[in-house]
Amino acid sequence: MDEMNKIEKVCVIGGGAAGLMAAGRLAQRGKSVVLIEKNPMLGKKLRITGKGRCNITNSCDIEDMLKNVTVNQSFLYSALYTFTNDNLIALLNEYGLETKTERGGRVFPVSDNARDVVEALKRYALKSNVRLLKKEVAEIIIKDEKVCGVRYTSGEKLYCDSVIVATGGLSYPLTGSTGDGYKFARQAGHSIIAPKPSLVPVQTRETFGGKLMGLALRNVRLSVTNSKNKKVFEDFGEMLFTHFGVSGPMVLSASAHMRDVDKENYVFHIDLKPALDEKQLDERLRRDFAQNSNKHFINALDALLPKTLIPVIVKRSGIDEHKTVNQISKAERLTFVSLLKDFTLHATRFRPIEEAIVTSGGVNVKEINPSTMESKLAKGLYFAGEVIDVDAYTGGFNLQIAFSTGYLAGDNA
């Protein structure tokens, strides 16, 4: 029998966060492992997460972590409690990665370099009983509802007892996340919850001709309402204007709550001055106006608002920009205060899935054993990471899900 056809114990498809974790755990258990990655390098997507810094996990307790899961929270109970954020940090420390915790419990490498995370995971995963193959899998071979191997696109076959599918979703396709795992799952009879973007920038009806592009708003409050004027999301923090609409941490998190964005009339409500109520803000405005009483309205707001936002908000207020401040009526001033407390934008659609941080949708969790990550339809078939229909907010939660499900699959395969 040639080398390609030797019986291997466990095959892991995908060398990202979930796949490396699964391979490492299998190696610890003394299994014979083949790690298959179609990219020239391992951890390609990991290397660009968090703008190249890699927000590895979050330091919150597991109950709070579960609250940050937006889809199929209860499915992840076993995974997150079996391999916790503390376990992850301890493991990475053991393999040479120092970590630090920043605002909101976000955990990063001390070096601020995502490549160091990949290198630590490689040290954990690539033991003597793990063979790395740079190949592309065409299908998983299943006979009598049991996995027995994989076939590569070259036509060669590799026989094994178990397969862990850790191929990612559809976001960042240039990193290799091209939906292969959905194809493998369907071959085994699994149903796929239609993949759609989550944690994704949002296009809005108002683009302001690109005048606000690149403007970051910090310490603002964002709430999102649906067609029934029901609030579906609220947060305090940062957001960013783009040439097409809005992005930034709060907008990405909000997108996870915006279902059927094409059909629903979602509205972003931005409170530009959340620390002040309307009465306090009016008092502040009157003080500013008193100091600039002879200036034109458009030139009297520099202390209150970012420079690029002033012409846009003045135009929306309906107040003549060249009106001197001492001529502005009380009614106009109060209207302006209301505008500062509720600056609205109307969502039209999500940006393409290729721009999403994570994919919502994937292999139906009802067909996976949450205690082992094994398929309920094919013995020896396991799933880990973003290929499963689970996702969470930004802040390190999605990577922790990948690591925890990868560990659990590696613990059981």
C-alpha cells in the first residue's frame, strides 16, 4: 500500500484556530493525526484578525461569555465549560505566548502580533504524531453511515477512522474560507442553515456624499430599532462612518441582531452626547452660543462636534448655517438638541459576506452532539469552529468558540 493509502487514525481538515486546536488535542491523546490545509500557510485568517493583533478570547466568566453568543447559545455550553478561556490562555502561555487583557476583557498577545498566536498554536499542534499535508479535500468518504477516509482533488485517497471538519465559514474567502465544510456536511446528509454575514458593516440610505468617510465617533450610544419601532440592540462605544454607510465595533455587533435586513426597516439612532440629558445639553449649547453670539451658526460648534460632522448636522437641522447664533430661536435650539440626542441613519443592506468577520449559519446544531461535536448522522465525523451554525459578538468570543469546539472535537475523535 502506498504512503497515501496508509490507514491514519484521525484526519483534521482546516489549519485555522479550530483545526490547530483539534490537532493539538489529538496529539496530546497520542492519536495519529493528518492535518490537511489547502493554503500554503497555517492560520491565514488568524493572522489578520483584530487588524493583525488577534483578539484571542475574552476574560469574562463563562456565563457572561454564553450571554455574548447570539446564535445557538445552549449548544456551546459543554464546549465552553470543557475548554474555558482560562484553559486557552494557560495553554498559549505554556507554548510561549504572553497575553494581556484590555478594555472590555479583550485578550491580546503582549506583542500585538497575530503571527505569534499562530506560532504558539503550531508548537502545540505539530507534534511528531501529526503529519501536515498541503492538499485540498474534494470529499469525505462515508460507507454505511461511518467515515472511512477523504479523497483529495487530485483523486488520491487517505483512509482514517475519524474526520474533523474545521474549514471555517464564508467570510474572508481569500484566507481559504470558501464554504468547503458545508459541501462535506451535505455529503453526509446534514442540513445547512443558509450562511449569511454577521458582524458585518452596514450600508445606509444616507452616505452624505462621502463627507463623513473615515470619521470615528467614540463614546457615543447606538441603538437600533426595527419596523415595529422595537429596540433590537443598544450599546455604548465606537463606530465609524464609511463611503457606503457605517462600520466599527458597535455596528458590527448590532448586525448580529438585524435579521432579514433587506425586508426590515432598521434605523440606527446615534446619541452623540450620551453623558448629558436634553436639559443639560441645552444648557451646554446656550453656554457655547453665549461665547459665540456673533458667529455664524456653522462656525459656533467646534467645541461641541467633530469638524467633519458639523456641516452635515447643520444641514439636517434645517437652521440656516449663516444665521448668527444670537438670532437662533429657542425652538430651533431645542430641535438641534433633539438632533444631537437622536441622529438617525436608515440601514439598507449588509455589506457582502466576504467583508463579514464571521458567517452566521452553517451546519445545523440539531444534527451535532454538543458534548462531543460528533455528527449524529455519520459516525466518526466531527465539526469545529465557524462551519457550525453558531456566532457571537465581537470581543474575542468567536475565536473562543473556535478553540473550544476544536478542543472538544479533538478530545473525542
